[in-house]
Amino acid sequence: MTAVFVHGVPETSDLWDRLRACLSTDSVALRLPGFGGAPRPDGLESTMDEYAHWLEAELRKLDGPVDLVGHDWGALLVARVATRSTIALRSWVMDVAGILHPDYTWHDIARLWQTPGSGEAWASATLDVSDPGSPLSAAGQLTSAGCPEADARVMGENFDSAMASSILALYRSALPNPFAHWGDRLTSPTTAPGLAIHPTLDPYDDVVAATATAATLGARFEPLEDLGHWWMLQDPGTAAVVLEKFWADLDA
């Protein structure tokens, strides 16, 4: 069985390298169009619906069913596929499940990106910083948000104008929150088994909302103690154990 990994913002498929190296199963990591040099097709406006359709198209190229795993915005896209798509999934895994709660309110940096003018000013200012050690650089901002410093520097190197514009468009397509757009399919259990991972130190998720979303979707809920938003970078070994146990339970 193939595991398919989908990254979030502002990341690339490299996010998953250390975790994938710990797995015994075959895996692939997809890179969102417009992120880290991945081409953005003509006409793609980088909305949440367009990225969901893109993910479905990529999955159709693979022999299924697959085990689909997503982080951050990748997690939201995974949930969208799991709840509405005809794609053959054996299972799905997501974090930040609380973002799909009906009452979710976007965090501060998301609201900045969603504000016309302010988002563009942030992108321009960030791109203008040449020193990756500056707290105003992309790497510096990621480090401040809890990303391991070495990994933040690699992510910062991939941050360019194409990624910046994709991020602004994606977040602006998700107002007031994802449930307002996709909620019609987020009210009942999915056909494929699901797992909602909740790193207990993730500032971008809420345990109450995440638990409620997991219950609504019929998904297993798995806390990752003392790990944050970038759990797959902080402790890839533990993350691999959690995933492989979930998949083994499906076989059992």
C-alpha cells in the first residue's frame, strides 16, 4: 500500500523526508503547485477548491487505494478528498482538525494574509530580507512560530514570490473559514477510516475543536504529547510509529 503525503503552508514536499525514511511502506510526497518551484498551471488561481481538485487529479495517477496523510493546509485538502471525492482511499490522516470546526476563527498571521494590501506588504517585506538569520526573514518567522531552526532555513530558501502569491490567494479563498465552504460534507463519518493527529503544543489547533471534528468524521483521535505544529520534523520516529500502528490496525 502506498502512503501519499501532502504538505502545508509555507512548506514543500521535503517536509516529509525524515518521516518517510522511518516508514516500512512505499510512499510519495506531493508538492502543491506554486510552492518551492512547482509550476503553477495557467489559470490556476490557488483557491482551496482548485487545490482540492489538483490533489484528486494527482491521486488518480496512482494505483489505489492509498493511505493519504496531510499537514496544515495539506490536512484540510486531505479531509476534503476523504469527505467528498470518488478517489479510492484505504485511509486518511490529518492534523489541525480543529480548523474544520464550524466556529473556527483564523489565527493572526492568516488574517494578515487575508487582508488586501496588508498581505502583499508582508510578502514584499519578507522577500526583501536577504539575511536568513533575521527574525523578519521567512526562516526567522518560521523559527519564531516553532519550526526547528535548521528546517526553517531550508523552508525559507524555498519561499519566493510565486509561493507568496499562492499563499495569499489560498487563505483569501477560505473566508470566513473552511467549514463555510465545505461544511456540507463535514457532518458525517467518512467511508474510509480516518485518524486525526493532535500535537499537544500546536498553537494552530484546538483540542476541543479537533476532538469534535474527529468525532463527527468518525476518525480516531491521537494526541502527540509535547510536540508542536511541525511534529514530523521534531520527532519523525514517533510519528512513523503512530502512522504504522494505525495502518496495521486497518489490516487487522
